[in-house]
Amino acid sequence: MTSWGYSISRPRSIDIDRNDMSYSKELLREYPELQTCIACGNCTAACTAANFTSFSLRKVHTLVRRGEYQGMAEELEKCMLCGKCRLACPRGINTRQIVLTIKKHLANRSR
């Protein structure tokens, strides 16, 4: 095999048709205010855990809406549940309760 000095990378596209969207739809039914999220990033900017780790509630929310749950439990373990994200949210979304709900769902899913 000849090396030409480059390699072909996997495409970074997201195939939502293959992702499991059932929990995402269930979460949106339970918390319809998530539909109003404008992904402004205020939750991440105010987050204490984000100052010390790579935690991003905005990223978690995006992954849930895409139906991607791999590594989500480890990411949510970084959350300190302090509630600053809820105070910073311009839409008044109960982000702390949503984190707790996602953690509970992932725990039930792994059983």
C-alpha cells in the first residue's frame, strides 16, 4: 500500500434517522419549555463546573436533542447541581431538574 501523505477521515455528519429519538421526544413532552431554548450559552457561562471542567450543559442539551447518549452519564457527573444555570437562563428553563431527569433516565437505561 502506498502512502500519499494524507488519510481519509470519517465524515462528521449526523444521521439523525439512525439515532434513537424516543427519549428526546419523551423529555420534550415532559419539559415543553425545552422547545424555547435558544442555545444562547448563558447556562454554560454561569456554570461553576464549566469553570473547572469541560462540562457544558449546552452541549448536553444538543446531544439529547440529536438522540446521542454515548458518554452522557460521565458528562453529567461533572454537574454540581448548584442551579446557577437556571438563574442565568433568559427563558426560565428549569435546567437543574432537566439534568436530574436525564441522569435518572440514563441510570434506568443502563440497568
